[in-house]
Amino acid sequence: MKTKSKVYLINDDMKWQPAGQGVERQIMGYDGQLMMVKVKFETGAIGSAHTHYHSQSTYVASGIFEVTIGDQKRTIKAGDGYYVEPDVIHGCVCIQEGVLIDTFSPMREDFIR
């Protein structure tokens, strides 16, 4: 059986899952090769530095974030984005409440367990 999400994911029908202090996420569409995740941050919340074997591309839907990828640190805002290669340490601090749209390839199996 193939792992995959529903075809339509309606915001009003979906629950937010805790993902750290001041951080919540909604799992959007996924299959074995791809996953999209909406991540909501309160001001001051920290996306702890971590690594994973997935490729990641992120779009800043709202807010302001200080993002560190490897040894590079940059402040980014709504409309900006970033890419993280597999196994590169990365994390962020939310400067102004906002939402990130993360995409992963392959999917993050640890998020749906």
C-alpha cells in the first residue's frame, strides 16, 4: 500500500500539531516522494538546529525569521525562501509571528507517526 495524504486538505478541517514551544504544524499533501508542511511560529519561538537526510525548500508565507543554514545566517521575511541540502544543520528564530511553508523530498515519515 502506498503512503499518501488525502487529495484535498481543507484548513478548517485540519488540526494543528505541537512542534515545539510556540510552534505548531499542519501536514499538507504528501506521498513517499514529497511532503508539504505549514509551520506556525509565535514571536520568539525557536526552530531548533537540526539535520535530516531530506532536501528541504521553504517559503516564508508571513512573518520575519532569522534563519541559520550551515555557517550562514540571514534575516528573511514574507515572500522570501530558502533551500537546505540534505544533512546540513539548520534552524531559525521567529522575529515576528509568522508561517513557513516547508517542502521535503522524500517525505518526512517521522511527521506522520
